[in-house]
Amino acid sequence: MSVQLLTYIFVGISFGIYLFIAIRSRANSTSEFYIAGKGVHPIANGMATAADWMSAASFISMAGIISFMGRDGSVYLMGWTGGYVLLALLLAPYLRKFGQFTVPDFIGTRYYSSFARIVAVVCLIVVSFTYVAGQMRGVGIVFSRFLEVDINTGVMIGMGIVFFYAVLGGMKGITYTQVAQYCVLIFAYLVPAVFISILITGNPIPQLGFGDQVIDDPQYLLSKLDGVMTQLGFEPYTSGIKSTIDVFCITAALMLGTAGLPHVIVRFFTVPDVAAARQSAGYALIFIAILYTTAPAVASFARLNLFESTHNVSYEKAPEWFKNWEDIGLIAWKDKNNDGKIQHANGNAFEPAKPKFNEKKGVYGQRLIINEANTTNNNEVYIDRDIIVLANPEIAQLPPWVIALVAAGALAAALSTAAGLLLVISTAVSHDLLKKTFAKNITEKKELLFARLSIFVAIIIAGLFGIYPPAFVAQVVAFAFGLAAATLFPAICMGIFSKRINKQGAITGMLVGLIFTLSYIIYFKFLFPEMNSSEYWFLGISPEGIGFIGMLLNLFISFLISFSTAPPPNDIIEMIDEIRQP
């Protein structure tokens, strides 16, 4: 059978399972819709948490970033895994003991202020929509390549699937759907990794193959990759060009952002008690580690196979996968020396996109896409980083069923996280803005209706982000983590561990963190992209890492204002003591 037919079968079966689970897990109350009735088993919740957290960025883009950036790309690996440990140890048990539905619920109650709740909702929506943009782009990429439909059509199909099981089942439906999605995505990630590890190193365990010798070659994998890249004019794979401060700030922003992600935090509200929250955090860490320890190996295997299968090969004899991805615009080739062969080298194959001047606003806006050869270097190939994991089985010439399995896994990763994000957006609107702030007297039935309507609106907006993506999947997600680190994490952490922080400090801190971090990202990534380099960055810190500085500003402002104003009331102090008790 062809790859396309197998993909239809695999994706169709997996989608059928998701929809069946959603129908069987229909939510009939706000408790079931928001937090699955607090009845999820710790192992199931651990798998659902892992699927919720391991998004398209983890499945599709992380290995691609590492593959192209080498050591510098490892900041995503360290930041995301380290952040989950931080979340599991510092925040999850305490928030579960608080026992409500949402992160804004905690912030609004802890800081005894409806305005604090509204600010938290705004921060949550900004973070979640930034994050969901990456997921929808991942869905579009998978559909466009493997099902041979337009990217926009693929995004809309994904929107329809998520809408069905998120609206119908709420957190209850999403939880058990995510258990199935975890099984699909982890199997889809490991099978090709094991195959390719055996082909390259003879070792069936990718994590060990990553540090093993290459078959029929006395060199170790990374040594060989370093040599190949150096020969082609690249920096060695194991070297790094990012400054130490930028690496530190990106890692810290990803770690702290992970601990502040609302769609992950809410998962710990779905278990029966605090002990179950701790257990599910441990299980989730194990389930996450399986993929994250495999990603560096996948990245290295893909980079080596990419060069060996295409460099100095006649375009007429280029592998089929190369032309398949070229057909949808995610690979491009320009024969600069007219020899008819594909040449890899350091540098942009095409002229850098030039800024377009907006005469009405008097500023530089979106870049123009100019498909002209860059004659300052010998590189002839442009490859979108987000295709590395998806193309990896094709590059290694694995059986068609493996390629189809990877497509199903990528969709599972993207849709699981998208569903979780859309649900927290819906919950923030229906529960925090309406029920707890502006329409306190609405019935539970009306609240459930508004929650489902909110998901509908959120899915439409998410689809627009997928059709008009701002950057690579992992980059978009990094912005979301930076925003979460600068806004929600300090408010949650200080709310648990500091009795002196009051509503004035927390509110001002969140606003300062949000405005500073968001402005910095927009300025360098969208308004003046030609200035997006270390010579213009504040202290040499990239937009991906600026969330750490935003977090420090948040903390400083929060403490400064809190110690300049009245302390929190006694009932809030007593609530903090109660939450802290084991």
C-alpha cells in the first residue's frame, strides 16, 4: 500500500478512537467539563499530562531545532524537562490542595481581587493563543504533506476534530482522549528512532546509539557528524555560537514558563487528592522522559542522513522524499553553480527576506518572501526545520507504514495540546470572567453553555493562527513559555511561598511582565525583524529568552509595591498556611 493510503488508515483509526472516547466521556456538569470530576487515576493523568505537555513543538520541532542548531538547540531540551520538575515539586501539590478549577481562580482568590483574576485571564489567553499557534501550524504541515491537502484545509480538519471532542467531553473527554494520544505519539516517535538507530549504529536503543560508533566506521556518531559539518563549512555540531547569557536566559524562561503553563497546571486539579497529584506528576515525568531522551538521537540521525543522502547528488537522482517536500514549499533548491547537483553549505540558500516599509505607519512591517539565490555563499538548499522528524523515516528509507505512523503521532501531539489549551481558554472565559466576575448568578447549565461557546470562538481564532503562523513551531512555543514565565509563574509561586505579597504588587507585577516581554518579542520578531540579532538585543538576550528578564521585573515590582502598601488580610494568610500543610 502507498504511504498516503496507509496514512489515511492510521489517521482515520486514531481519529475514530478519539471521537469514540469523546462520546463515551460526555461531560454533564461543570466539574466534569473543567476538571473531569476530580476522578482521574494518577497513571492515566500522568499519560494525559505528558500528551498535553508534549505538543507539536516536542514531537515535530524540537528535534528539528537541535538538528540544525546542534548544542545550542539543547536549551529547549533542558528548559522544558527542567521546568516540569520545577512544576511537579514546587507548585502542583499546593495548587491541587487549593482545590478550585483554574489558575486565574487561584490568583483571584489568593490576591483577594476580581481585577487580579481578570489580569490573570488576560495573561492566560495571551500565553495560550501564542502556544496554540504552534500546534495548528504543526497540524497543517502534517496534513499538507501526508494527506496531500492544502495546509489551510489541514488546519480546518484539525479544528473540526478538536472542536468535537473538546466541546462534547470537556476535560473529562480530553483527559481520556489524551491517554490514547500519548500511546499513539510515543509509539510513533520511538519506532522510527529504533529502526534508524539500528541502521546507523547497530544499537536498538536510540539513547545509547546517540553515543555509539557508526556501523562500518571507527568513528562515533557525533564525531562523524562534527567532521561532515566542518567539511561542508558549518560549525561543528557539538559546538555552540550562542552567548552564555542567552543560553541561560532561554533555558530559565522555558523552565519557569513550564511551571506557569495553565493547561498543564490544571491537569493536577483532575485527580482525587494531593497524594494523587504527586503520583501523577511522577508518572508524567517518566512518560515525558521517554520522548525527551530520544529527541537528541533523532536529531543527530536525521542530520547525518540528510547530508549523506542528498549532498553532491544530482537533482535528477534526488530521493523522492526531497521532491515531495519541495512540492509543498518546505524544501527549496537553487542550482547556483549550474552543475545540476545538490550542494549543502553554511549560509542562507536564498536572499534574506527584506522588510516591507509601511508608508502609512512609517515603520517596517512583515517581511517579503523573495525567492532569489543568495550568491554570498555556496548553500543551495533551504529546509524548513519543522519537517525533520516527519521526513526522518523517508530519509532513512523505512517502510511506508512507519512513515504513516509518524504522521498519526504528529497529529496526536498537536491536537492533544491544542485541546488542552483551548479548554483552559474556555474555562477562563466562562468560569473566571462570567461566573466569578461579571455574571455571578448564572446557572451551572448556562455556565456550561458559555464554556462550549467559548471553545468554539477559541478554535476559530486558533485556526487563523495556524493559517498565518508567526514562526517555526518551537519558536512560537518558546514565546509562549517566556510570557508564562514573566506573568503567571511569579504570581503563583509568590502566592504560595510569600505571605507578604498583596494584590497591588501581584497585579502590577503581572502587567509589567506581560507588557515588557510581549513588547520585546513583537519589536524584534515582527516590527523590526532586520534588527533581530545579538548586537541589538538587550544584554545580548534573544526574544526567546527575554521572559526570564520579564520574570525578574515582575518579582522586583511585586515586592517593591507589596512592601510599600498594606499586607494581605488575615484570612488570606490563614489560607496560605492551609495550602502549605502537607
